[in-house]
Amino acid sequence: MLVPAFTIKLEDVIAHKLVTIGKYDGKHPSLTFGTNAGKVCIHSPHDHAIQNEGGAQGQTRTLNINKEITSLVAGRLDGTKDYDVLITGTQTNLFAYDVENNSDVFYKEVPDGINSCIFGKVQDVDVPLAIVGGNCSIQGFDFTGTEKFWTVTGDNVSALALCDAEEDGMNELLVGSDDFAIRIFQGEEVISEVTEAAKIAELCRIRMKKYGYALENGTIGVYDGASRVWRVKSK
């Protein structure tokens, strides 16, 4: 039987899909989530400096974004640093925040919006990127906020993932969109496309060239490259 490790009571509702875990000090995981009120809450049970209210509640700090949050992800963006930064996306902006040092990394205007965001490397770019998908466009920004990658896709981006789908030792970019399609990009070019029965809700790497997907109609499944190997629809 599963037993809760802790319980956090908040005044605001946790928004759908806006939950991530980051090692902002390079060692200890912190639970991070966005709310419907435009706030980001960071729960750090290891950080004794913020345990001023007692219990789990006193181990949580809040960042006020003051805009509707559309994406939230933590990862290592600067290859010279050994800790994660927090990326927050809104309809028009991208924020990179250094939680450990309480400082902004960069702030970017993104006119095409941000529906999904991931960290990682793509082909032909030798540094880690914050890769964001919006209204038919995909952009990648380095730790200075400089755009290093840009391409377009067929519809609004709903999910992103990285996977070595070609087994060439390099990541391909998986892009799910509102037109029910999953496209595989090698660099800026589409090398494969499959069409599902509903909008793509999630994509995740499994191992080697296998990746999982979830649709808004409750279907989940697995692809091996461009070939579907399994799927099931939840009741």
C-alpha cells in the first residue's frame, strides 16, 4: 500500500501538467508546480533556511509570475553549471530562473506562444537548449537566451520529447500537435510523420528508439521509430 510521504495544503489549484522536479542546488530534488493563479511553488524539504513556518508548508517558497502559466520544466541549461534552472512559459514569454541563487537567467518574448517545453540537445547544436513549442513553431534557446534552433510544424504544438528514433547516436525531436500528428525532426527537417486518432497530449522517451504517447481521448501507446507496437484506450 502506498503511504504519503508528506502533504502540502495550498490556497490555489495546481494547474494541469504544470509539475516538475529540479535539483536546483545540484544535489537535492525539489518538487515544483504551477497554479491557476499564476504562481510557481517550490517545495524543498532539504532547505532548512526556509523552514520558518514549520512542517512541509514552511519548506515551500512561491514565485509570482502574474500571468497564466502554460509550461513548467526544470533542467540543466548551462553546461558549465552542475545544477538545474527553472523554465516557466506563458502565452507570450519565456522565463529562465536560477532558484539556488534567486536570480533571473534570461527573459524572452515568444510571440508564437509556449504550449510545451523540454531541455536537451538537438542535432547541429552543440549546447543544451530550452526547446519550446507554440503556434506551429518550435524554438530552442541557450543559457544566454539566444535562439539557436527554429523550425515549423503543421499545427499548434501540444507535446515535445527527445529520442534517438533513428538509432544514429543523436537525438531526434518528437513533436505532437493539435492535428493528431506525431512528427520526428532530424535537425530542422521532418523525417517521419504518423497520424493518430486524437490530439497528442504527451510524449515520452522510453529507451533506444522506443517512445510512449498519450492522446486526449485516453489512448496510450508505444512507437518503435515510426512503427506503432502497442496501444490501449483507457475506460
